[in-house]
Amino acid sequence: MAVRLSRATLGQLGPAVSVPSYRAEELSPGIVHIGVGNFHRAHQAAYLDELFERGLDRDWAIIGTGVRESDAEMGRDLAVQDFLTTVVTQEAERSQARVIGAMIDFVTPGNSAAIIERLVDPRTRIVSLTVTEGGYYIDPATQAFDPGHPDIVADAADRLSSPKTAFGLIAASLLKRRAAGLQPFTVMSCDNLPGNGHVTADAVAGLVDLIAPNDAHWIRENVAFPNGMVDRITPATSERERQVLRDDFGIADRRPVFCEDFRQWVLEDHFPAGRPRLEQVGVQFVADVAPFELMKIRILNGGHAAIAYPAGLLDIHFVHEAMRDIQIARFLSALLDDEVIPVIPPVPDTDLTDYKRTIERRFANPKIGDTIRRLCLDGSNRQPKFILPTLRDALQAGTPIDGLALVSALWCRYCYGETESGQPIAPNDPSWSRLTAQAQQARFAPETWLQMQDIYGTLSDDRRFRDAFCGTLRRIWQSGTRAGIDDYLSSRDAS
């Protein structure tokens, strides 16, 4: 019978499970983290757990919180098990389970006063966040902060008295610390965004700019927002994973995390209020994160998009199954070699071809159970970040773009809402209704898809891209996804 996870039951777990040697009372808070989902617990929390296990920096424990109801549910489940999480790392040949205890408390979302109290606490020296790529209020076309978003307008109208957004909470707390004569905390984004520190600074200062421009200037001049690149494939947890945990490791965990063994974290070393010695557990501190994050976002995240939409249209469920499909795997490899890697600037001490091979191996890991549907999620936010910037650079450089146009066409076909076998595709984007209506028009008039200026911007005016997109989408509708990919591969082989 599986053991229900708690600090009291750690001693009952079998020898196959690694557990913390440190106790909760030996930790004190130094970080408040907004958005304690799977990725945060498999990445930032796991790094800190390893640091604490070594007896280092135990005054940097995590207080969790969030801004969504799903965060509240997460907090309730974690509280029942003393904020412990089982992290299962999986490779094709092995699985390992580790219970981590880097989080010591959770503040319920919606209780703005309690969250701000934690943020103003002098012990809080870092506020970190994982709120997804779509949670930064970015205009898709301009990739700039959108001060007109209703959530931002609401926090500004309330003058940050009871903020609802992560950025409102951060801004209100920074201003309270300033008034109290306390040093600002460092704000550290852990989301997959180019220049995530700059993006976060724009969101926090941009919100304050609507209320008090002088305070916004103070934030820009005095608060550290280090850029960072984070990487670890961490799928959503389903009953499948919970059953594996019960059967293989004897643990009943309400919120386990399954992930790959690979992990990477590259950070700018800009933490005026101090930081844990994360370099002791493998974090790379560098002067400029940009080359690393561009490599990761365009090869890994862009690669995910390249396999997601054809696989989704072909009713393929898991990512590793897509990589077993010879045609999809060939398309991914050709796209990265011919169109993505050529427009990525050099990365220090990194061979991009080797990195690409590592990515392909990671995608093919059969133990992860990452789903195609997860990769297809929120394309209206992800395409402008992971695919379209590469396309713009390729157009400017005069390098091939047919594969990138194909990715965009496959996304359009997916948003039609029906797979090639006729199965309905459940809504999978905050703008699903709009995307579906646009995709239905594009079936007969492909150029209408590119008229979404908030996504494509001036790309819709580029004749080379427009012709490639429209021709490819017509081919997909006439002969199917496989024919569209085959045309691309055949044309590449012939050139």
C-alpha cells in the first residue's frame, strides 16, 4: 500500500526513494515564488533542494503563492503533505524518485494583503515567478507590454490597493519597501521568454507608469530584473504518473512531478540583495544570457511547435510517439538544420548541432509522457515568441523559410478544430473561438489567416512568406498534412 506523503511519513518510504536529510525547522524563507506549478518544482525548487541537502544557504527557502484558482488548489494539496513534492526523473533506461522540501509555506491567492506582507518582509530578497509565456501582458504583434489589457487597467484603477496580477503584487510591495526604507528585492522570471528579465521589468514598471511615473522610473533604476534561461521538459501530471508513483515507489503524492533528467539554468549574476550559491549545484552565471535563451527558445521551443501541429492533426498523443514517426522526425531535423540554426548567433562554448541532437534525443524519451496537446497549447502566444522571430530573421538574411511557413500553416490547420480523421480538437488557446473562425475562412482564402495583425504584424506584408504560407496551406487542405511535409522534404532533397 502506498504511503501518503508527509514529513511524518518520510521514514516509511523505501530505499528506492531519496528524501531530504534537512528538517523544515532548519530552513527560513528568502524567496517568494509566484506560480508553483510542475516546472517550478522540477527546476528552481529542485536546485534549491540540492543546495539545502549539501548544508548550504538554508535561509533561502521558498514561500509559494499565485494569482489563479489553480494555484490555490495547488497550495491546498501541497499543504496537506507539508509542502513536499516527489520529483521523478525519467530516462529510457531508469527512473529515480526524490522527495524535495525546499518550499516551507504557501500564501493563498486572492489574499493580496497577506501576499504583500510576505513580499515586504525583509527576509524576502528574491521574488521569482513562473506564470507561463502568455502571462506577461505582451502585445503579440509588437512583443511589447500592453498597458491596455483589462487586468492591468483594473490594477491601475485600483491604484494597487488590492492588486490581482503578479506584477501588481510585485509593484505594490516594491513601493511599500521603498517607503519603509527597505532594499528592493530582486525580481527573477523563470519563464520561457526572450529577455525575460527585461519583459518582467516592462510589466512591473509599465503598470506603475499608469499611476505614478516617478515611481516607475525608480523601479527601472533601482530594481534588479536578471535575465535567465531555464530548461527541463516537465509534462503535466496525470493519473498515469500518479499510478506509476504508487506502483514503482510506494508513494501517494497529490502533486508529484515527472520530468527528464536533463536540466539547465543560465542566469545573469545581478542580485543586489544577495542570492543562494546556485553555482554549487550546476547553475551557470554569465554576463549575457541572450545567446543561451535564443538558442533554447528557437531550437527546443520552436522544435516543439514544429512537431506538435502535424502530430496533433495525425492523432498522435505523445511527443515520443511523434519522434518515432519518420516523416515528422525528418521534418524537425531538416527545419532546424536549414532554417533555424543558420540564423542563431554563436553561443559561448556550445556547438549548435550537438545541442540540436541533444534536443532530438530528449524529445524521443519514451518515459516522459509529454503530450502533443500540451505542446499545441496557447499557439497565439507561443508562435510570436518561438517561430515568427526566426522567420523574420530568415527573411532578412535571405535564407530558406518554407519550413517555417509550413509550421505556421499547420498551426492554422490545427486551429480549424478537427484532426485529419475527423476528430474534434478541444479548445486549446485563450483565443480559440477567434482562431477557429479565422482558420475556417483560411481554408478557402489562406491569406485571411495572416490578417491577424496582433500576431503576424508586418509579416503579412512580406510577399515571400505570404506566398509560401498560402501555397502550403492549400496543399495541406487538398492532400493532407503528410503531403505538405513530403513536399517540403522533397524540395529540400532536390535542392
